[in-house]
Amino acid sequence: MTYKETDYPELLREIHRLGQEAKKPVPAEDLMTEVLRLQDAIPVYPGIISMCLRNLFEEVSVKDLQPGDRVSWAVDGGRIYGTVKEVQADGNVSLSDATLLTQSKEKKVKGPAEKFFRLRQDVLKKTWPSLVFEE
Amino acid sequence: MTENKQTVSLEKQTFHLVVGPASFRLVEGGPVEVIGKALTTKETTRVPEGKKMPLEVKGAAKIELSLDGAGKIEPLEARTIPASWDKIVDEIIKRKAKLISILGDVDVGKTFFSTYLSNRLLANGRKAAVLDADIGQSDVGPPGTLGLAMLHEPVLFLSQAVPSDIYYVGAHSPNLHFLQTMSGTKRLIERAFQRGADHLIWNTPGWVAGDGGRDLRKSELEMMWPDAVILMQRKGEVEHLVRTFPHDRVIRLEVSKQASPTSADVRRKLREAISVDYFKNRRLLVLPFDQIKTDRAFILTGQQVETKDVRTLYAERLPLWEGLQVVVKEPLTAADVDKLKKEHNVFRVKQVLAGSEKGAEVGLCDDNLDCLALGIVQRIDLEGKYIECWTPLPVGKEDKVKVVQFGSLRLAFDGREAGFVEPGYL
Ligand SMILES: Nc1ncnc2c1ncn2[C@@H]1O[C@H](COP(=O)(O)OP(=O)(O)O)[C@@H](O)[C@H]1O
Ligand SMILES: [Mg+2]
């Protein structure tokens, strides 16, 4: 064991942690956009980027929402996120670019006409086989 | 800003603390000692915001004092310099310790002690030099550099000593700049002894914990192997740095009760003021490509090539797998990049946005890689084949500039901080 010369490993874990948190349903694209914006602003301080990510979300109530805010919240069995277009007097929020992600234990769907994208389980082996070790 | 000028009588054998922003001058009487230096009636001392100066009145004296804003003078019960410090000075002289490393957390008084030690060594007729390796809170040389000063007379601030040599690191923190920090430290230590120093006081930055802090401080100790390590700590908090270092070279130093924290805000202000002052006599310098070589950047290190892509202003083929570096008017699409890869048979295309070099801070070095001055890039003209930069380099020295070293700092042309350049971007 020796010391790490950069704070990037910690930053990666922080990004993963944020993406995993159920209470703050974070769209991965938003998260990565923000990480890159911070990286462009302070490319020499990955440790401070990790600290910023811990403060990335704030809890606000409906009355504090402004048009243009990126918001997300958990709904039964899924997540909603989008950009606030308008907050109505009755407390309903209309969103633009809204995404509703639902999760189901099982689902039967029709496949795409063309091809699937499959997540590779063996990407390291494919890319750099000499770094793959026996269990 | 309120300013309030007054003459203050100080009784003999008393101690006082001047808190900045303030300035003072000895009018009559004395001696009055500050950080091991005796005041004269000729010089006015300015204490900036965030700094303070303890006065030791050895004989009754009158001082003229101006206080700005939060500036003040307050009586002290006792000397702020622990008696143990003087024993350490004697010890260093007795041991003939040449390289003396000062290690400790931020705000424990490393700069203060370095100043005191320098002044005491000078008073003992020794040739003292200071290597200021604190690139974020620079005392010697501008921020982002390591600075070496050969001391000829006692000083109250190390910043009053004229640097004999500076080394451009290119950042305010050694984080992501370990190697430059190490090579620069090595070069300037050798330089100090070539210049005839009996003792070199090596003041290190207060990054002493965590992976990076431990790694850098420990590797530096291994590489430079100082004759004495002065450990400044309150409760043993930096012992971890010297666990494997010869224990007879480690000297533990009591931290003064007066050592107090400086906020990140004040640090930035202090740093920026030094930078603005450094660049105040700037002029625009044109460095033709055929006079200089670029360093710590990819740009101008490969073979220039032509491309069919109309948005590419300039392209060069870099060595081996580094691929193609292109300077573009606007970011290329993935399809454009693919075309370029095919056209030039490379795996990578590295894009630099035209104009993004503006404000990049650079070190201007001679052919021995000694830093002559810093510069702020106005532009790199790839057609005209020159780099234009703002620099306080003295007139007549422009022909000496042979190497332009890039770093990670971005400045406004007057020296104010304006952000960063990603390492490896240019
Ligand atoms: N012995 C001392 N007497 C009076 N003030 C001190 C003493 N040591 C440190 N200070 C003050 O404490 C502050 C921090 O000290 P400094 O030397 O800048 O710390 P460092 O270089 O370790 O970050 C400064 O304002 C300095 O003047
Ligand atoms: Mg200091």
C-alpha cells in the first residue's frame, strides 16, 4: 500500500454515491454535467469537487421553485425529473424536458427494431486483458 | 477607510502587538526589536490585513503609528517568541545544519519562525538564505513559484528580501503538481549552496495530512535529506511525517500562542495583492516560435500537419499514441473527430479551443531553465508564429527567454486571479 497522489478515486466514489442515493433521485446526465462544469472551473482541485458534490442538492418546497430550476423527486416505484416551467397556484408543477423513470421487478416488452446496447460485463478483459487476474 | 495617525510612547521592557492593516515607524529611543530585527528610524513598516507584528521594547521608545480599518495595537503580557526558539537557533549554529526544513500545519507560524531564524542567523554573522516553497502563501517571489532569497540584512517580512532565483510551479497548491514542486525544490536548494549560503531555511507549505500531503512531504524529505527538520506542532499532529526520518535530526518546536489562523478569503487577498504588485510594471512581449520552446504543454511539441477540416485552424501530430492535437474555432463533433482520426491514422484527437490560451500564466526561462520572470499569455498566434504575453521582465532581457513553461493558473492581465487551465489541456 502507498499513498494516492490524486483525489480522483474519492471523486469517482462520490459520484457513484450520489447516483445511488434513493432519497435524491439524480439523473446521471445532470450529475455528470455538474461534475464536468466543476472540473472545468477548478481542474486542479478534485478534492474540492468531491466536497461540492456533497452540497449539490438542496431541499426546497414548492413555493421556492423558480422557472428554470432542475428538480427531481421520488414517486412510488420511480423518479421524475425535469426543468420547472411553471408553478401553479394549486401547487402543481409543470415541467419541460420531463422524464419519468419507473422501475418494475419484471416487465415484458417488445424489443427494438434494430439492436440493443448491452452493458459489457468484461470490459476490462476486452480492453486490457493483462490487468485481469484470477480470483 | 478610516486612518488614524498617532505617536505612541512605549515603556521599556514591554511587549505590544500591532495588528494590520497598520504601519509604524520608530521615532526615538529603543532598541525596539521585531522578529529578531532591531527597528531603525529610517524605515516605515506596513502590516497588511491578516498579519500582525509583535514589538519587543527593550528601551523606552516613541513610535509613529497609523491604523486603518481593523488595525490596532494591543499590549502583551510577555514575549510572543518562546525562549526555546533561541536555544534552537544556537543548536542550528552549533550543529552547522546547512539545510533546515520547517514542517507544520498551516498557521502554526512557519513563516514567522523562518523570518526569526534568518534574522538571528544573520545577527550571528552567518550567511542565511530562505527557500519559500509555500506556493499558495508566497513570501519570496510571486504566487505559484518557489522562491529563493539570499539574505543580506534582517527583514520583518520575507517578502522584503529580493529573490535571487524563482522556479515556476504553476499552481497555488502542489496538488497535481508534485513533480514540479520536487524538481524545483531540488534545483533551488542546490542553487542556494552554489550561491554560498551557510544555512538554507526551507519553509514548506502546510499541506501535511491526507494521501497527498503525506506523500509529498515524505518524498521531499527522502530526496533532500535535510540536516535538521524543525517540527512545528501543538499536540504532535505532524509526527507522522518524521516516523522514518533519523530522529537525531528532528527538532520539535513550540508553537507561539500568538500564531493564529488566516481565513481562505484573506489568503486569497494577500496572494492576489502580491500577484498584482508583481505584474504592475508589465509590458507586452512578443516571443517568436523560433526563439522559444514550449514546456509542460503539448502545443508546439509535435510536427505541424495540414488537415482537410475547415474548422481546424492548426494541427500537429504528437509522438506515439498521443495522436493529433488540433486548435479549433469551435468544438468538433464526434463525426468530425472520426474523420480526422481516419485522415491522420490516429486513435486520439486532442482539441484546444482557439483563444483559450488567453490569460494562461507562464514561466519565462533561459536556456538553463532558470526562470527569468512570469508572463500572462495574451495570445498564441499560430499563423504569425509567436506568443504574446504580459510580463515585468526587465527591458534588455527578452533575448534570454528560450523556454515558455505552462502551468494551471489563469490571470487577468493585471495579475488578478481568474481561474485555471486544466493540466495537459494546452
Ligand atoms: N511567535 C509569534 N509571535 C507573534 N505572532 C505570530 C508568531 N507566530 C506566528 N504569528 C502570527 O500568526 C499568523 C500565522 O503565522 P504564519 O507564520 O503566517 O504561519 P504559517 O507560515 O505556518 O502558515 C501570522 O499572522 C503571524 O504573524
Ligand atoms: Mg507561511
